[in-house]
Amino acid sequence: MTKKFSVSVDYSANAAYVMMSDEPIVSTAQASDEVLVDLDELRMVVGIEFLRIDAVIPFQRLIDEFHVHSDDVERLRALRPSIAGHLSSTAEGATSTSRTGTFAQQVTS
């Protein structure tokens, strides 16, 4: 499995995707009404889709049911309580952030 961690936001759809691996997606599970988890053939998390950027990240369920790696959990915790909350707090000093298109950020440890 190739490890990657990036966050993409589509402001026009009010949605976001967190990529955690570049493995092929073979199934999708529902973590909450607003959060879907993409899984590979070994049922490891490939990515997490947030149907709303203000969806609360269901940490405990991701850990207990989907076995998200502890490194990825820490990266997700940096986005809490939601992707929208993280974006608003990081954009306060930024002047070039567009709220009309898409946003992608590579997250490194």
C-alpha cells in the first residue's frame, strides 16, 4: 500500500475528500450520514468522503470499525472538528484562497 494523505475540497459541492492511499477502491462503507469510507481489497481505508465540509469527523468509528492507521488519525485530528472548521481557521491569514473552485492540500508528517 502506498501511503498518501491529501485533502481536496470542492466548494461548489460543499464536499471534501481525504486521500490516504492510492490503492484501488473496491467498496465504500458509510461511517455516518455525511461521511463515506472508501476501502481497498483488504478493507483498508483508501479515502474518506465528506458529503458536507462541515460534517463532524467520526474519529472513534474510523478507529474501531475501519482501522485507520494511527498516523492518519493524527492527521485527521488536525482537521477537527470538521474540514470546514479547519479551513476557516487556516484561511484567516491567507489572501489567495478561492472559495468558488476546488482546494487541494498535500499533508505531510
